[in-house]
Amino acid sequence: MDIVGVGLNATDTLIPLSRFPDSGSKVEFRSATVLPGGQVASAMVACQLWGLRARYVGKLGDDRAAELHRAEFSRAGVEARLLTAPGCASQQAFILVEDSGERTVLWKRDERLSLRPEELRREWITDARALHLDGHDAEAAIVAAGWARDARIPVIADLDELYPGVERFIERVDYLIVSRDIPGRLAGCSDLKESLMKIREKFRCRLTAATLGRDGVLAWDGQEFCYRPAYRVNTVDTTGAGDIFHAGFIYGLLQGWALQQILDFACAAAALNCTGTGARGGIQTRDRIEDLMNTGSRYASEVDFLGPDPNGLSAACALP
């Protein structure tokens, strides 16, 4: 394997709306489409489609949604190590997608879907070149990351929430890439640059980074900040953008690219995914992603850390 991912999958019901409902209102919706999703599961599908050999490890219920996931992994060519929770529904999400492309997620996950450390097998992890985790089931993630560390396999993490046990998990992460609000919550300060520096110093990660939506991504490698703006596209649905960003990061990391190229590829892959419907609806080929990198326009960032003179920000820092 090139990459193994351990973490969430979900069955997404996409509901397009002209606007988000006001409290107590009635809003007509045009359709409801059921599609596979989930942070790590979607990232593994993207990696496989780009030519990496990907394995996914996760847990499903014993319902029809589980059949959908199995069929999708098989279609994409992902090796799936799927555990089953008897008498349990698979994780589900209802995603309200406004015409602007922004989405609101309502989700439910039965506790019986939690992945337990004893359900993992070391060989699922240690024959890969990299490990990707979301940390949701922290104890299992800690065990998997520990095995990877022992085998000198880099660990990439996608955190969009601070789950119980997350700090012990982060101690085993090499490349920590989180959503916008996580650095401040972890570090206890409001300045993004300072937060990324504090997290790297505390947990000894090789790289800390925050994805910022239309404002792009900011990464800290211990010596320099590397900022890359987001690409402009015709946004249909932002569901799964972060998942595909992480897939793009993993792909570039395993190619041995410099950090700027990795982040550009990840930004372009995430942007193009927003041109389709669902968490995986806009995954494009490597050629299409590289075409956007070469010819596409970018958003002008409005975040405070740039300023008129972005002190300490580099567009070509080396990857540790």
C-alpha cells in the first residue's frame, strides 16, 4: 500500500436549497440525493483515483448504506477493511447545500460504530508508506499512529473537531492539517500564526497547517510560514473540500514534492471538488488539477496575518 486511512465514513443525503431556512420557516427543496462520504473514506478514494494504492479501515452498520459504501470502495479500487456493527445503522449525514455552495451538516453516529483498538491489525498499518487519520475514535487512532511511528511511517491527521483524547493523538502526528478554528482552540490564543507555532512546538509535529476555505491554507514547518491562496472555481457544493485537500496533500507528500507544490495541488484538488455535488462529486484527474494550478486564478486573501507586508510568509519553503 501507498496510503492507509483509518477513520470516518458517512452516508450523505444532499439537499440543495436556495437559502438556509430561518427558524420556524418552511423552505422548499428541489431534490435529495444519497451519496457516500466521510473524511478519511473520501480521501482514500481520491488517492486511489490518482494512482496511489489506497486502503481504508473503518466500521459500518449492517444496513443498506453499508452496501453502498462497499460497492463504492470496490468501484474505486480501494482495498477496504470494513468491520460491521450488528444491528446498527451506518453513520449518516443530512447536508443542506445553499445556492452559494456553502453547506450545513446534520449528522448522527451510533456509539456502536466506534472503532476499538483491539479491532485493528498492525499489518493493515505497517505495510503502507503513509497513514491518514481523523482522530475521531481517539484510542484506535493512537494505537494506529503508534504502530506507524514505530515503523517510521509518516502520520497525517485531518482534525475538524477536538475529540476526547486528541492531545495524546496529536503527539503521534507528523503532519497536522486542521480546520480554521482548531489552532486557536488547541493553543489558547487567537493569532493563527502564533497558534500554529505553539502547536508544533508542544506536540513536535513536522508540520502544522490550517485550511481557511476561500482564504487558502497556511502552514508552519518550524522555520518558515508557507501560505497558498485558494483557486477560483464555479462553486456548486463545498462538501468534502477538506477531505480532498488532505488527499492532495498526501499525494504530493508521497511524490516527494516541495511544500509549495504540495499545497497548490491540494488547494486545486479541493477547489475542483467543489464544482460537483457531494463529498466526492468533483474529484478530478491529476491532469485537470495541474491545469488549474497552471492557468487558474486565485482568491485575494482577506485574512489578517497577510497584511501589506506578510512578514515571515514564504511561497517556497522546504518540506521537513
